[in-house]
Amino acid sequence: MTPGEELAAYLGARPSELDGRRVVPMLCERAEADATVLARPGWLFELKLDGVRIIADKRGDDVALSYRKLRDATDSYAEIAGAVRSLADPRLVLDGEIVAFDEEGRPDFQRLGRRIQAGMGNRAASRAARAAASVPVVYVVFDVLAIGAYDVRAFPLEARKEILERVIPAEGAAGGLVRRHPTFADGVELFRLCRERRLEGVVAKKLGSPYRSGERTFDWLKIKAELDAEFVVIGWTEGERDRARLGALDLGAYEGDRLVFRGRVGSGLDATTIDMLLERLLPIEVAEPVAEGKYPPKAKRHHCLPELVVSVRYGGFSLDPSGLRLLRFPVFRGVRPDVIPTDCTAAPDDGVAVPDASPPVATPEARPVATRAARRIHVTAPARPILLDGTTKDALCTYFEAVAPALLRHTAGRACALRAPDGAALWPPPKWTPAFVRTKTIGAGAREVRGYLVDSLDVLLFAVEAGAPSVERPPFAADRPDVADLVAVRVRAEPGAPAGAVGAAARGVRALATQIGLPAAVMSAGPSAVVVLVGIGPAPAAAAAPLASLLAQLAGEAAPPGVQLDAVDAVTAPFSPCPGRAGEPVVVAVPLEWAELDRVDLASLGLAEAARRAAGAARSDALDPLTDAAIDVASAATALERVVAARGSR
């Protein structure tokens, strides 16, 4: 056994065959991480390499190099295949990046682009051989997935790194063509070096983490020092003179399932690159645009299928005269054959991470919690507004992190609806919905109810990413759709209603519920509305809707003028933002005490106030009497019949 194989056996590895030619590499979380991770204990840090990801599979003298998309790269980098072949271990699967360095020793993707282009299209083999002489490259290895007879992906990161030290010496192998990627304990200092040397950024990796092939995971996070991203080519425009055939590329990126126009790039294209691009683009040309968004007017525009991915360095996004947010100062860097088109997600709110070693400061208005737990869901464009008052996705995620214990106790075991800020339901689930987000379809009388099992913070963050952050809970459990535990009456003030009208009408519903022996609680439902919840459970679900309608009708007869009472069959979950109308403040569904109903300003019950109240509501709140009380539904029905009869005799 070789030293590396002996260590794998000593650490308890079990024999298992791994075909590196079929391994999709583990990926960093798609969004840039909060720079505070740079000072987090329990992580190691590496320079983010500006190259192409390569899995190397060695079986004796047989070496195969593969891109992320499993396309073979062996002929394109024949000298790297030969260098891997020279390693002492006869059987290896390695993960790393092939990099071309500039004169100052920095990874240079534009220089590497000449090697990538040489390996594409017709006459690739002869072009690759010529390019190898003019553009030297190095294989920088940062992980080992298999050694000898052992698959070591389940080992913790630090164990794999120790095995790698026994595979590749500190000085490298094959004259430096294969090198081991160094690691650092101080992420803040490494990031500062990146800013000073204009390096791409830092990758943070969690100690103890296994290698998860093909997954994006919060165990690996990227923090970029400069802006560059991958975009999918959605077309091109013709230019003038020597750029007549291709003046600029039209670029797009994905927002969930939607492909959106992001801008154009022409800088960085030379004659050789244009030849290569047209060789790839002409066979996939189509007649109509493939992306959403308004394209700037341009004569002689061509459209193509979204199959070719390119890397672009840019200075952010700017607002053009037509109102579009488009790439600013873009420069073409090269083609990315190792990137899947749907992985192109650069958005106008993406930016450069700036590290801050000082401790985070939290205020109730901005940061209800100071520390952020690892998220299993990727939230794109965190600075993008999501609520009607301009609250950003990141701020709403932070809010949910603060109130999750109080909110989730009210959604457990229920198939909830997820709604957009304007009330539109999210169904069916998006194609990108993670496996941990579970759904349920249940029969409720003559209809079907489809919903999400909102049972973790990650599901709440999924709701934010899906654009439907309002959680609506039904009056029955997911496993007992035939049994209801509450009915609800919404009380809303119309324009011009007198002060105190909502409170008076809500107390009228409560008085009626108390008269027939049912407990009632109240919760905010908008800047001029509350919802009165009446406990009935367990009771036949078929009787719930008629009961709610009757309560709304009877209480409405005595309600003050200017107030509308309506029965509703589902309510916004406590501590979830309510759907609303543009121009109105966003109000959170907050359980209220009856004594505060007249003095509370409903419009003030936003995220900050709700977060403050949630701190004491993780175990109990004003809605608990609905479930704690002993309810005699039969007696309540009889009492309600007497009330109806008495009013009918007047």
C-alpha cells in the first residue's frame, strides 16, 4: 500500500469502487456568503481559483480528466493527464482546478480561455496541442475522493486533506504541473490579500464535512473579492467593420425557472474568439428570443438556444435610460464548458463581499438576531425587495430566523398555503423546490387542499426565495382533514369608519362566541383589519364554514357602521406577514390581547414589533386558549340555535 492508502485504511475506509469519470463535483453554495464567515471558528480557507473545475480519474496508466458536466477534457490538457499519471498511487480520484497563471503568479482565466477555446469545435486536437505550448497550465488539487480500493468521500474534510498530503508532496509533482492547494486558518487576512493582489476571492470550507458529489452545500462557501460571473448566451448582434459578423453577445441569467436578459458584452472579443463563438452559435440559432425582458434596440440581432456559458467580469449593474438594470463595464473572459446554463444566476443585487472583523451589531429594527445559522436554501439577490413596503429578501430571512420558534408552533402538522405579498398562491411548487420541502394534498369535504408542510426555518426561507413569504394555515390538521379546530371571522374597517369600530365589532364576535360556550382570540390581519379566531375543535370540518358564516352574519348585525365582517376558511399564520395592498404598510399576523385591542395601532405591527413580541411567544401566546379549553361542540350548536331563534322572533 502507498502511504495515502495506508492512512485511508487506518482511518476505517471500506473498499468501494468509484468511477471518477461519472462524478459530478461538490459545489459551493451559489450565493456569496456573508463575509463574517471569514472569522468563524471551525472552518479552513482557500484561495478561490480562477480556472476550470476538473475531476481526475487515474487507473494505473489510464488517466481521464472530466469537466463539471462530465464532458471529457483529457485531450485538451494532455500534459496534465501525463502529470497525474506520474503520481505514485496507482488508483486515485482527485478534485481540483486547471489554472493558467499570469506574469505575477495570479490565476488568469482570460489566458486559460485560449486553452478552452482550442479544445472546442473542429480540429480541436491539433489546436489543443499548439495551445499547450503557448499557454502553460497547472492542476491545483484541493481534494481526494478515492485512493486505492477506497472511496473516502464520507471522511471529514481534514482527513481527506491529510490523505492528499501523502499523495502530492508540498513541492508538487511532475515539475509543478500538479500542485496541492494550500489552506489557511485566517480567512480575514486571506481576503485582504485577495483585495490587495486583485485575486478572485476566498472559499471557506467547514471542518468535519464530507464530500457531497453533485450537491451545493453550505459546507463550502465562496466570498468574492471582485465581480465576475457566468452568463448564458441568448443571442448576438452584428457589429461594424472587423466586428461585422459578431459585435456583442446578448447575455441572460436564471431567476428560478425564468431566463432573464441581463445585458451585452463586446469587450474582450478578438477575431479568434469570434470565430470560435460563431462556430458554436450558428447551429443553435433560433428565430425568437429565448429570454424574458426588454432587449435594447439593436439592428441585426440573432437569437440562440441557451446552451453556451461564458464568464464575464463586470462593474455591477446600472440603470439604463429605458429603466433596465443591465451589466456595467462587462468584459468577456472566456467560455465555461464546465458550467451548466441553469447555474447562471447573477442578478442586479449581487455585489462584492466586504469583510468586517468587528462583532455584528443587532437592532430590533434591522437585525432581530446577531448570529445566522447555516441555511439549506439558497436565497438569490438578497438585496431585492420582496414585501410591498420594500423589505428585502435578506431582511425577511433574518426576521424569520428570529421568529421561527413562535411561528412554527402554529403550522406544525398542517398543510399550509404559501402566498405572494399580493395574496397569489404558490402552486404548483417550483421545479427547483428542494427535497426537504414537503407538500401534502388532502381531501377536505368536496374539495382538495394542497399545501406545504411548514415545519422548519428552511421551509420559511424557501418561501422567501419562491416569492411567497406569507404562510396561511388551514383550520384542520394535515392528517385529519375531516376535523376542524377553529373558525375565523375577518373584521375590516372601510374608509371613513369611526375610531374603535374594528375593536367593537371584534368584541361582538367574541361576545357571541362566549354566549354559546366557545373560546375566542384575536389577531392582526392588516393595517385596518383583525381576524377573530373561534375554537371549535375537534368538530366536523363540514360544519366549520356554515358556523363561521353564521357568526359573521349575527355579529355583523350589531357591528358599528363602516365595518365589514366576513367568514374566512384559512388565516395567516401567527408571526407571518399578511398579504396586502400596494401603498399600505406591511402588517404581521400578531396574536393580541383583548385588553389592547382599542389602543394598538394595527399599522405599527410590522416586522420589528412582531420580532419583539415573538421573543416571548415561542411557548405560549394569546391564541393558546383556543386549544387548551374543553369545548362541547354539541352544546354550542344548541346554544347558537337558541340565539338565532331569539333574533328571528324580534
